[in-house]
Amino acid sequence: QQPVQSPQAVILREGEDAVINCSSSKALYSVHWYRQKHGEAPVFLMILLKGGEQKGHEKISASFNEKKQQSSLYLTASQLSYSGTYFCGTEPTNAGKSTFGDGTTLTVKP
Amino acid sequence: KAGVTQTPRYLIKTRGQQVTLSCSPISGHRSVSWYQQTPGQGLQFLFEYFSETQRNKGNFPGRFSGRQFSNSRSEMNVSTLELGDSALYLCASSFVRDRSTGELFFGEGSRLTVL
């Protein structure tokens, strides 16, 4: 079962902040985040592992609530280059299969 | 180092035909996953291969199949194509840690159009 992302779309002005949420009904081993620009492949941003380990982009942060099986991606002081569709991928504790949410489209305007 | 390479990038087929897509993972990556991406459907998991074995499978009909070779390169095949199979097919490789696939590195995809 795929994770649920919210909101579906966000429109921001440069310099504003955004939060994208991802929740799963299953116990999770990891959550990972990707950004896809139009016509391009998804690009890895961040991975959060059960137990607290994180690895990813310097200017983007995320949290992982293991008890609630929820993750949030925090985009601060947004730039025009942040525009794109953000996907969360989740991997259940029985591992091996990453399923993705439907994505959140972020548009940053000047 | 070279990224994930998918071929062909674009192809057009007609209903009833079959198609084979190829994916060369990043050197050293032993896990290859395939996804179907359509507008409004996000990324739908097809299957994952690790060391030539299919480790996981999504909810797609048997017309969708795949395999992985000893050099980790992977192919996926779709037989008896339907109009609804038109999509971007993405391949992703990863360096497997424990049993987790970890972060995925995506290729640019093969865009299939079925007429």
C-alpha cells in the first residue's frame, strides 16, 4: 500500500517555507524523498532510517516519526530551483520494496 | 561515475506488440527496481531484482516481466501491449545495505507510447 502525501500542491513565493507530509499505514524501515523536475528523472534528496540515521541534502531537512509512521520534508527559504514534484518513498520493515506517494507539486514564484 | 542508463529513451508501438526495455545500473549497484509513471498515478512499483533474483513484485499483470543478468543489467518486457501501457518507465539502481534498497538512483526513463 502506497504512502499518502499532503498537500497535493503548494505555491510559494521565493523565501517562503513549505512542509510536505508523508504517512504510511505500515511499519517502516526507511523513508526517502525525491524531487522530480518536469521531463527529468527523480533525484534523491534525503533518506531517514528507523533508529534516527539521516543522510541527504544540506539545505533540506526532514523528520521521521517512527511511532506514527510519518515523515515531513521541510523546505526553508525556498528558491526558484526548488520547484518540482516531491515524492516520498517508503520501505517497510520487511524490506526490499520501495513504494511511492502520488507526489506533491511545489511551485516557487519570484 | 556513470549514472543509470536506460534504452531506448523513446519508442512507439501498436496494440498487441511487445516491447523490451533495458537498464544498466551504476557500477557496483546490485539492486534494480522498475517503476511505471503516468500523469496522476505517480510512481507505481513494478518489480525489484537483486543478484539476478526477483525479490519483490508490484500489482501488475503477468504481461509485465523482467530479468536481471549477472552483470546487474536488467530488462523488462511488456507483452500484448495495451493503450493503457503508455507511460514513462523508470529504472532505479541502489547499493543494497542489509535488505533495504536505500536511496535510489533513477535513470531518465523510457517513454513508451502505444497506438
